[in-house]
Amino acid sequence: MNRRPASHPPAIKEWRLNLYLSEHDPDTTARIILDTGDNVLESHAEARRNPYDPDVPDIGDELAAGRALIAMGRRLLRAADGDIKAVGAADTEEDLSPLWMDRE
């Protein structure tokens, strides 16, 4: 006899992400804090303006924030990989993300 799996109502979760930008010309620093309710993850990144380039603070903000978001994504992928291994799931040949780099 085949039984249908029990259906569960969709889970709705809210994660809080705060992004802080600070500028000390020529450097812009981004700090991200992600609160999942169960864990808190943090990432940082910087952007540095070339002294010969015009002073456009929005560009430094975008670069630093974008880099910090990519770093946060990598942290999440590493956490997921650790959780997958912790529950004994089968290893796959598939790479979790092309953004995963050992240097960060």
C-alpha cells in the first residue's frame, strides 16, 4: 500500500539582515549581520578609491556592500555544506556554488 507523504503547511521564516556602511576616504567598509533566529552570521568587505579617480561615495558603497553580500553568501554555503555533512547526507560531485572560493 502506498501512502502519500503527509503534507505540511508552507513554512514562513524571516531573517534579519543589517548592512552598515562607513566611509573614511578613500576607504569604504561594509559590515553585514544576518540573524536567522537560530544563528547570527557576520561578513565584512572593503572598497578603496584610487586617489586619481573622482570622489563618488555611492560607488564605494556599492562595491563594499556587493562584496560583503557575496562573502555572506559564501558563509551561508559553507554552513549548509557543514550541515549536510553533519546529518550524514551523501556526498555529491556537484559544487555548491561557483562563488565558493577558498581564499575567503
